[in-house]
Amino acid sequence: MSSTLPASVASAVERIRAVLGPAGCLEDPADVEPYLVDFRRLYRGATPLVACPASTADVAAVLAICHELGVAVVPHGGNTSYCGGATPHESGDEIVLSLRRMNRVREVDAGNFSLTVDAGCLLTEVQAAAEAADRYFPLALGSEGSCQIGGNLATNAGGLNALRYGVARDLVLGLEVVLADGRVIDGLSSLRKDNTGYDLRNLFIGAEGTLGVITAASLKLFPRPRTVEPAFVAVPDMGAAVQLLARTRAATGDAVTSFEFLPRIAVELTTRHVPGVADPLDRPYEAYVLCEVSTARDDPALRSLLEGTLEQAIHDGLALDAVLAESLAQRAALWRMRESVPEGQRAEGASIKHDVSVPVAALPRFVAEATAAVLAIVPAGRLVAYGHVGDGNLHFNVSVPLGEDGTAFLAHAEAMHEAVHGIVRRYRGSISAEHGIGRLKREALARHKGHVELEVMRAIKQALDPKGILNPGKVLPEPDAGR
Ligand code: MLT
Ligand code: ZN
């Protein structure tokens, strides 16, 4: 490959080799392969080198070299992006920067309810470090065993507990970031209060590696939940689910940690395709909610409160049936069903995805309008609209009609995105509630963001990465796109 590389890229590769040594450089095609294809297999890129630095100083050295030579760098975490945010371009001229060797828990400060970790720690490793100190790190996602905390922060991941604890951004106290030219912002403070000017930290969260590379983070911890009560509730529809959410929040003293909506088809796809998943209720219903309440106290009364709320909801027609978990194994089974919806949907064939959010109270109207819009385009499309109703965030996905060809179905993707996003805009919603922009949604971003917002985003990019070497072609649309 190196014979066809531009001289600047070949020179960068040689100099990075000298800095990182063999342990820090993947070049063998078999070793590089996993870094070339995104999780959803939408993109296949190429790269002459996957650089695997072992320290912040290494990252700084790699970026300084690439900045000097004008060579592009694609930061790469656990490769769980849904939008191709960490995949290099097919040109083969971009260097991949994997943070996987930077996986140390630097400090756990139980008294300050904080911990400091390298960006390459798996999310489960961060959770475990907190638990070992009798603390709780609440970010939780289906991919937590393979995603890295640096990627979670770079994409501002949401997940299953955002309703109570917020999204990734809300859990950050400080960041260490390497800038495009190799300078390091040492912002690893663990303070709750610090009103000293611009909030640089929040610029890098959600920027998907286009403004700097997050190398470490200081994160908030919480008391460990001691009473956790999940319930699987059959509901008539989204309207009932939204009312049940408000009622349960009020009745439990705002103890609702998660409130996830599942249409019947989500239960069917998971029970059909994912081993070990079973329908917890003995007859089918139109829709369900997986609701979990928790508190940091040992509190037997919480279960009775939840039971009472659900009994009243059944009486009032907001719920049709419900089952509470009787054991940790039952709780795990409920969450396994919820977390394997993407796997069930993938196994069912092609799908067109929308990761949208609208104000919670608008969800029922949004679902009705967006369903009609989707079915007007593909009348037999199978709606798999599920997700984080407590956050107003739905994965408004559509699976290929039964027995139809996936490629023909996917040809409708653009029309469907346009239709669904148009409705989202009317509710002042978001076209990417928690999955980011990456490469997939750049053009949609151009249509969705205001002119002035895009100008400010470009000005920030220009100020922090004037040579445009950080994750080019991601997040920011081309200047003439959209509108
Ligand atoms: C989920 O909540 O299951 C994920 O965000 C994945 C998805 O959109 O399918
Ligand atoms: Zn989700």
C-alpha cells in the first residue's frame, strides 16, 4: 500500500512508527481489518496505519506529526457507532487513532463521588471501578461491553438511564483533550462548581473527534442503587405510556430510572431471533413499557408503591397487564429483551433507522403522523418504533416488508428520512437524539440546523482544527450542502 501513498502520509506513517514502536502500530491487513468497517456495515474504508498510543504524550506526538504534515486522523473507540463516525475514508489516506491501549482507571475518589479514567476504558470497566468503591456510574447501553468511554463522550451517548441521570455530557466533570496540533488541554478537574469563563469541555463532548481527541475524563459518581424494581407493563398505546410515565414519576417520588417503550413487534423479533429471550406475559399485547424504579436506600416500600401505581393504571385503562421481577435473573431477562431489540431487528433483514426526539408529551402525535408518513412511502413497511420514551427519544425504525427484497426497500431510505425528519422539525425535535451525526447524517444536519448555528460550528472547527485533519468528512456538512 505504501507505494501509492501520498508522500506526506508515508512520512507520517514512518515517523509515527518511530514514536510508538511496533506495539503501537497495526499495519498487517488482518490486524487493520476490524478498524475499516463500521458496526452497521454501511462504510468500508482503508488506512495505512492504525496508531495505538499508550499515553496522552503518545497521542500528542501522533497529532503533532499529522498536523505538521497535514495528514488526516480518525479517532476510534469501540467501533459501536451507528453513523460511521469512526471509520476512515475509502481514499486510504487517513490514519486511524485507536485509544484501546489507554485503558487505565487513573483514580477513584469515593469521597468526592468521582473517578478519572483513560478514554480507552470499556464502559463496563468504568462501571466496575465505581462499583468496587461502592459507587455507581449510571451510563448504561446495550453495547457497554465493547464501547469505550472516550467514544461515549465524543458522541454524547444517551442510553437507558438518561431519564434520571442525564446523558454522557451530564456525567462529565473534566476532560483531558489533545488538540489537532498536539497541544494538550489538561482539564481533569473534579469540581462541581467552576465558573471561570467559556466551557471548553462541552465543546469536545458530542464533537465526534472533529475538534480534539479526548484522552481521559473525570466523571461523576452516585450512591449505588440498593433497591431496584423493574416492571414489564402491557399498555394500549403510546398515549397511555406517556401518561403512565408522568403518573409513575409522581407516585414514586421521581424514582423512575428507565422508561422504555416496546411495540409488540419488538417482542416478536427478539423472541424469534435472540436465544434465551421469552415473552414475560402469557398473551400478546399491542405495546409494552419496561419501567424501572430505583433508590439508593434499602426500601421495601418502593415495590409496593410501584405495584399500587400499576394496579391503579390497570383500573384506569392506562395499563393492561404487568409483571414485576421476582429475582435478579428475571430482571436480567427483562433487560436482555430490551437490549436485544437492535439484534432482533438486524436478524429480520434490512431496516431504515431514525433516532429522533421530541418533547415527551408530543410523542403520541409524533408517532401517529410519522407512522402515516412512512406507510405512505412503503405501505407494508414494519414499524419498529421503540426506545427511551422517558427522554422523548424513539428509535423510529422500519423493517423491510415480509418477503420483500432488502435492497429495493433501502432505496426508500432518503424519502423516509425526509418525511420523518420533516415531522420531527415541526415539533422542534432532534434528528439524532443519541446516535450522533458521523458520516451518515451530515447532509441531514445541514437541513436541520439553523444557518447561524452551522456558521458558528464551522468557526469553532476552523479555530481548533484549521488544517481540517481531525475526522474529516464527519459531523459538519459540506459548506454548500442542504437548504
Ligand atoms: C437502543 O436503544 O437499543 C440503541 O440506541 C440502538 C438502536 O437504535 O437500535
Ligand atoms: Zn437507544
